[in-house]
Amino acid sequence: MSAIPNIPENISHPNGTNPEDLHVRNRADAEDVEIPHIGDTAEENGISDGTNASTNRASSKRSFRVHDAPVENHRPIKVIVIGAGYSAHSYQYSFDPNPSWSSLYAPGAEIRSYLDTIARRYGVERFTKFKHQIRHCVWDADEGRWHIRVKDLNTGHEIEETSDILLSARGNLNNISWPKIPGLNEFQGEVMHSAKWNESYDFTGKRIGVIGCGSSAIQIIPQLQKLPQTQLSCFIRGRTWISPSFGSQLFSSLGLNDFIIPEARIKQFLENPPEYEDFRQKVEEDGNAIHGVTLKNHPVQLAGQTAFEEGMRDRLSRKPEIYDKMLPSFAPGCRRLTPGPGFLEALCEDNVKFIPQSISRIESTGVRTYDSQLHNVDVLVCATGFHVSAPPPFPVIGSNGTPLTQHWSKRATNYLSLATDNFPNHFMMLGPNAAIGSGSLTMMIEAVGDYIVKCVRKIQKENVKSMAIKKERVDDFVEYADAYFEKTVFMDQCRSWYKTVVDSGEGKEDKVTGLWPGSTLHCIEALRSPRWEDYDYESLPEPVVDGEGDGDEGRKKKRPNAMAWLGNGWSENQIEGRDLAWYLQPKWLDERKPVPLKPEENEVYKARAFSH
């Protein structure tokens, strides 16, 4: 029962006041949101102190006053995000799928079109600035804010922005790594990187040199091989596994071949959403079921390796000498595992030369290998990857003037891939240890995004000035990750962007700094409920109370009240006069409804365990 009985409407809303008029929306220029008082004589908490002398005397001795805002405390804060965003039916957002993908491995233009549509649909473009280059980011501990220097590439002008929170969403695969081969600058033909493609270049009839055998080269070579009158020289020094195409068994069971989805099936998906949802569910489950392939000597890993060997031998049957030179000694997955539809078949075509010899130098007309042979080419495609798990190419300065380059000089230490110590109010998406060996990367990105949004909301609601992960928790996560990866295929002897050579003081050793230490489902659950105790906090200073000047320092508190966010005793819903019994609405009750006789057998918690 309520301590206060129901009262007439004309009393609860005096003078005909509309609840909507009592609410002040967040203002970008506001330092502190003030909510209008309820009633003509209402003071703090909506309680009139009128001319009550005893109350005034008590108030004059207080060093803390109730923050005059509802408990939701939607105070204005600013977040600056650096960076922008992908088999297609898995590389899509959980909340807005696309039934119209043309293939399980949709082309880049199709994926980009999907992401552009999503950005427009949800209003992302309202907050996006293109062709703006970050020059530096500096944390100001006194202000509790980041100072970001930005250059407008259209005008050349530089401006300084400030924000309460800095989010780096640059990802791992964007800092281009050019091959360190003598003479690269001397080549007189066209040179391009797989990540900086010259869309206007016409490859027809050209002699094309491709350097590399990672996932980019594996996808590029089959496409270039098909172009009219091309001749390819593929410089493939390393050995690599080419897996059966992901989802191949699923596609076969559905009567689909070559991963192309017929127009008739797309039409079915569009007209029958449950059929598409069932298909999509199977694609995701197929990816999550193979986590065992990443664990050394796991039955799935051993069976997978045998299947990979047989598949590669069969696909290279026309040129078995290539199979002998490509088959690795390390386990599948040590390097990024790529299915590469058509790649091995392309290497067997007459217009493709497989060149396993190392490159000695690049000359004006071509590439010379260590067997002294010069391979003349018109265009050179460098599919040589990226600098990964490294600081951004611009200065990021954290607490005590610490540069991120110095902080990560030995390795990219982090907490759950999304934060690092000494850098308050700074979060990362697709940072170190953020990629995945198997499963959906998109779902991991969503999980990280949800976690960071919770942190942003905590900073906003609880008047947090700074929130910094504790060094001990960073050390704990790094120790956990190193121990986890010891039993995985990723620690086999191979060259991979997943790994960083770390000097431990007792010698140099490989450490996995590119991958999450577990499966996709493991990551989603780990990030589900933030461990707030893993962070250190500093609260915003309290406003000086009227009448407490320099002469009243003795009565001021030495530290801010960390519970000031509780506000004035009101909820925003009450002030706006809406959803005053939201907790009875079906959308909030469905998940929580107990099962008769056995509440613990709620189907929701069977699919996903209950968590705090």
C-alpha cells in the first residue's frame, strides 16, 4: 500500500498544469539540467519550505543539496566516435536482416549498399562527418574531457572539439601495410593495395602481379583471372589452408549450389519472412557449432584438418605440384581461415602463374625473384594486409600525458577488447583481441556496442567525471587470454596478423593480440553485464550552494556525494505524465513471467542463462 492515498486530479496537477509543461528537455548548452518545481511554492523535492525558520536554519548548515532533477538524470553529455564500419547472411545486424542477398558471399558493393541503407534508416548520418581527419586526442583530467583536433579535408581548416567520452571505432584492418621490398617506388606501372583499390583502372588485357596469399589475395585472384585477356603472376611464398566454403553443407541440404541464391528463393524469403528467419537461424547456428576447430586435438579440429587436406588435393588435382607447395605444417586456423571459392581452381588456369619463389626486388617493369628471373607486369596488386593491434596513426594522450604508443610499446594490453588503463572515458570497438576465430563477428560488434552504451549511460546518469579500467583488471584479462590461447591452433608456428612478438624479459614469444579468447557466444555472454567494480571512478564536483563562498570552506564537503544522481525524488515519467505503470505493460512482463509450479524452467532462461 502507498503511504499517501490517492488525491484528486486538480490537486496532483495544480492550476491545470500540463505534465508536459513541467519537463525540460536536454539542452546542448546546459551545464546542469533544472527541472521546474512542482506547484507554486515547491522547493527541493517538490516540498514547500515557505517561511519555516527551522527548515531554513537546517538548510543553511548543509554542505549538500539535492540535485533538482529526476532520477533518470539525462544530463547533456557529448560522445565523439572515430571511425566507421562485412558470408553476407551472417554479416548483417541482428535487428534488421536483408532477405535479398544475392549470394552467401555477397560482393562488397552489395554489403556496402546494405550498410548505407541501415545508416539512413536509423538516422546515423545526422551525426556523421566524412572527410575529417583526426590530428590528435588529449585527455584533460581537470576538466574530465577529451580534446580532439580535427582537420576538415575539404577546406583544410583545423578545429578543436571536446567530448566527455571518446570512442575509437576504427577497427583493426584499416592501417595499410605495404610490402617492404626494395624498389617498390621504382615500378613504372600501376600500383595499388587491396584496401586502396583503384576502381577506375581497366585490367582488361593486362599482365597483373599479385603479392600475398592472405584472405584478400584469395578473394582477388579468382576475380582477376576471369577478366578478358589477363595474365596473372601470383607471388605466393607462404603456405596456407583453404577451407571448404562455410555453410557448404547447409546450402547443399537446401538444394543451393555455388552459393548463389536464385531469384525464386529470394522471392520466397521476401514473401515468407518465417522461412527466411529459419534459414538465417541455420546459417548462424552452423557458424557457432564449429568452435571446436580452433582447439588443438579437439575431435572437430582433427576431422576438419583431414577434410581440408582432401578438399585442397581434389581442387588442385590439375596441378598437384601447387598442393605440395601450399600445404602447411601448422593446423588450420593458425592463420585466418578463408574458404576462397574459386581460388584454388583459378591457380590451375592457363592464364595464371603460381610463383613460390621469394621476391628479391621490384624493378621498373616487373618483379625479380631470388632465382634471378624477372616477371614483367603492367600492374602490381599488393594484397599484403594491415598493421593490426597497434595504436592509431595519430597521437592519443591519456592520463599523466601518457601516449597510447608508449602504453602499447610492448603489446596492446586491454580489458575485454574495449578499454585499457590510463585512458579514462575511452572505449574501443574492434580493438585488440576483438576479432573472432569462428562465428559471427557482427554479433560480437553488437555486444561490444551494447556494453559501451551501458558505460555511457552510467557516466551520464551517475554524474561520473571519469571512468577508467583498473590496471589490475587489464593484467588479469591479458593473463587469462594468454593462458586460453595456449591450447588453441592460433599458437602453432605460423605468420599471422593475430599474433604479436612480445619481449617478456625472458625472451621473445608470440602472443595472440588480435582475437577474442573464446567463441562468439562466449564473448556475448562475457559482455552482457558490465563488472562495474573493475573500474575506478571520479564524480563530478557539486555546484557551490548559494551563500557558501570562500569564507565557508570549512562547511564544504571534501569530496562530491556519489549518490547525488538520485535527484529530487521524482521520476521523469511522473514529470512528463506518461507510462506511470510501465512495469505492467506486456512487453516488460513477458520475459519475467514465471512458469507455473516450476518458475526456474522459463524457456527464456533455457535459451540464455539468467544474469545479473
